[in-house]
Amino acid sequence: GEDVEQSLFLSVREGDSSVINCTYTDSSSTYLYWYKQEPGAGLQLLTYIFSNMDMKQDQRLTVLLNKKDKHLSLRIADTQTGDSAIYFCAENNYGQNFVFGPGTRLSVLP
Amino acid sequence: DAGVIQSPRHEVTEMGQEVTLRCKPISGHNSLFWYRQTMMRGLELLIYFNNNVPIDDSGMPEDRFSAKMPNASFSTLKIQPSEPRDSAVYFCASSLFREQFFGPGTRLTVL
């Protein structure tokens, strides 16, 4: 079945860039997503990319998709303490279920 | 729109009691999902509905768990009888095609 993998932890210094990586197995994935979960809260949709795109930028967030390698990354520029959270990668085959990765816990050090 | 609404936000109960979690999806969304999140197991999909019909319930852990969606604006997840290992945060999410939105979750503690 489909599988999504992520590294579990990432630490960066405030002001640096963060890069969170994700790999997936379903070659028919139509959309790839990044969600953010802050402590005690639900998952918040940050951004998503259609599978025929290579890159999407939204303010401090840049999503890169390498469809050949089934690799997705989220870059956060000028990382702030408020960016500390768990980031989930997810994939969806249009109209079907969403498959989530285990989440990467981002810690931003002052 | 108010987003996905879940109730109660917190539930503390004793082992053996029945627990009912409620969800109101975003109006117009045609898919609804129930997830469970724990430190040990992460985020697990329990069941999802499309147009009020259960599509995949393979994640429902046992017969003690049941979910219903009687109409497009309401769903319940019931645990009967509850056990301490059911303690978790339960999320409801809804979607229309490509965007899925989560509710704030119900934190369930079974003593």
C-alpha cells in the first residue's frame, strides 16, 4: 500500500532556513501536502502542490517536488520560534484517501 | 465558515463506559475522516466516508468502535465499552476534492 516517510526530528537556529524532507511510494499521487500541528491543536493545512508542478512558493515557504524520486521537501526561510511544531507530509490520489507521514518535529533554537 | 466542529473538546470517562464523539464537517464537503493520534502510534486513520457512505473502515481497531454519518452535516464515533488504551486525541477532518481540513480534536482520557 501507500507509504509516506519523514525524518522525525529537526533542529535549527532562529533566522536559519529549515528543510523538511518527505518520501512517498504511490506514483499515482495527485497532490502532495504539508500540514503544521502546534501543541494542543489540530493539523493546519500549510500548502499543497499538484503532481505536475516542480515548485511552489508562498511567502517564506517553498515546496519542491521531485516526482521521479518521489521526494517532497518544505523549506522555511528565516525560521522563527513560532515555526516550532510538527510538520506532516501527506499524499492524495485524487478523490481517494489521504496518507500521512509520521511527522517531523521542528525545534527552533534562539 | 466555522471550520470543522468537534465536541466535546475534552472527555474523561471510566473504563467500561460508552463514549460518543461528534463532528460537524465544513458545509459542502463530501468526505469525512476520523483519525486517532497518540504519542506511540502517531496519526492513524480510523474510517472515512464519502457522500455519507463508509468507504474504508480498515483502521477501526475493534468492534468496540463504530462510526456513523446519518447526513452530510453530522458524524459520530462511538466507543463501547471504552478502555484505558483508547486514550488519545481523536480528530475529525472533512474535504472536498483536494483540500482536507481538520477539527480541533477531542482529547479522550479513559481511567
